[in-house]
Amino acid sequence: MSHPRPLALACIASLVLGPCAFADDVDDPVVHERLRFGSLTLYSENDKYFAGTDRHYTNGLKFSALSTDLRSFTDPSVPAPVRGLSRLLGDLVQPDKPHKLGLSFGQNIYTPEDTQITAYQPDDRPYAAWLYLGAAFHVYHPPAEVDGTARLDVFEITAGVVGPAALGREVQNEYHRFIGVETAKGWDHQVRNEVGLNLVYERKYRFSTDGARTGWGADFIPHAGLSIGNVFTYANAGFEVRTGYRLPSDFGSNLIRPSGDSNSLRRPPFNIFLFAATDGRAIARDITLDGNTFREGPSIDKKNFVADVYAGLGFGTRRWQFTYTQAYRTIEFEGQDRYSAFGSASVSFFY
């Protein structure tokens, strides 16, 4: 069965780029080098990046590692524990489906608008930090012969801690001292310590124009997912449109969030592209606003529907990918009078 609406969107995005068709990820191996192990990515997000603010979601840092197709890890030169894990995970999917393993470590920091007040501010966002580890399992469905649609299913578990143990005060204030600006004075009133666990699933599709991997083209990448846990519980959906030269055969340029990572099985010698995207969330729980689950602490009434709108530029080589994104987030809690803005920079190394 065809999907005319997404196909039409991809075609509209590439009116000057050529006719609409589809291409697989397995391009000319002379031009597109296959990954041997995977990718490493460092993300940095801050509301000082081209926004100049210091409030709400004020800083995020994440380091992630994502393997290439685990089916290639059966060579005797690969350490035995890695071969065993790849076989174990391979038993969960069909033999013809590439699958990958991802690991991540990160921290998000949130503050009220006025960080110089020492007293508790019941009408503004509480101080909070989320320090976490993540493990993700990716199942890739190559473009189908019928409609040429690529698909990625991501299952991720994140575990960590909120509260003083998440080291938000230390990271923010030490960095402020390093750059010579005022430290935040209200961290005594942050969300209390609580261990957090989240289960996340997200499905992504990719519709591409003809030649998007080998020349000028465009991608349309919709997604939808679900997160369940005591830290974040929500349903989300959104899409990305990107256009440029030799687009990576990944699933888009995401902000710091669960299930956001992806990489290409093959890398071109050079790529450059522009993109615009959105992600909307229907939120049942956000511990950084609702406060602790089993004890009293700082909290504020949240909005149940929040959206991110963002756009940026990416470029890369066989070994590197650089992306910068400017993001805008709608109002998250009662009494917030302005949207939030922040920048997101990422650099990936492929090996």
C-alpha cells in the first residue's frame, strides 16, 4: 500500500532537486564507506547559544555510542563477549533486519527565570537536574520494494537520579565561576533525590527523493513514540524535513532526548544539508515540574501539551558529522509568560 501524503511532502521539499523516487542505503561502496564499529556523538545544549537567556531548560549534555549493524560482529577478530551479545540480540529480530545497540550518558539542568533569588519561588519552575544512563536497541527496516519507505524502531531504557545527587548545582555553578558570571542562588530548593526509570519506544519512517544519498535530494522523516516512567511519561509525535547534498541515510538530527540517536550504515565522503523539524508531546508526568513521586517538594502546575520547533544546518565527512540546531519550546507550566529558546550542537565520529 502506498503512502501518498508523506511522499508528496518529500516531493514538495525537493521541487528543484529532481523527480521523486526512492533509494536504498546500500549505495556504491567505492563512494560510500561502510561503518566497521559505529559512531560516538557528543551533544551540548544551552540557552546561551544564540538565545542569551538563563532559565527553564538551561543546559543539557549527552554522550552516546551507537554500534553499526550487530550482524557484522560475528567475525572472530571481535571480542567474544561482543559476539555473544550480538547473537543474543539478533535472536530478537528477523535475520534480514539490521539491528544496533546504543549506550548513552547525560545530564539535563532546569532553573527558574530569576536565579539570584535565594528563597523558594512557588510561582516559577523548580530547580532540578536529571542525571542518567541509557541503553537502546535499534531495529532497522530497509526501504520496502512496494513503496520505498525505510523504518527504524527504537526501544530504550533510561535510568538515573533527580535531585542533589544529579549534581545540577555543582555543574552549573562551577561552570558559571569558570566563565565569570553570577552563580545560581536557589539550588537549596531543588526537586528532592529520587531514582528514576523510563521505558521508551519510538518508530521513525524515512521517505526520500531519488538520488538523496548520491546527489541533491530531500528526506521527510515522521516519528511517533511513547515514554513511561516516574521521570517522564508522555506520548510524542513529529517530523523533520531536510534537503541538501548526499544526505546521510540516518533518521534525522534530533535534540537531546531518548531514542534520538541514529547513524548510517554507510558514509559518503561529504554531505551538507538544512533541516526543520517539530516534536509535540502530550505529557502525563514530568518530575522536573510535578515534583517528587512519593514525597513533598518543589513543584508547579505543568502544561499537558508542549512542542519543540527547531531548524539547523549539518555537514560532514566519512568520519565526522557536525550539526547546529536552534530550538524553541512552547510554554511548559502555569505562569510562564515566554517560550524557551536554546541552541543544540553535536559532533559525531564514525569508525
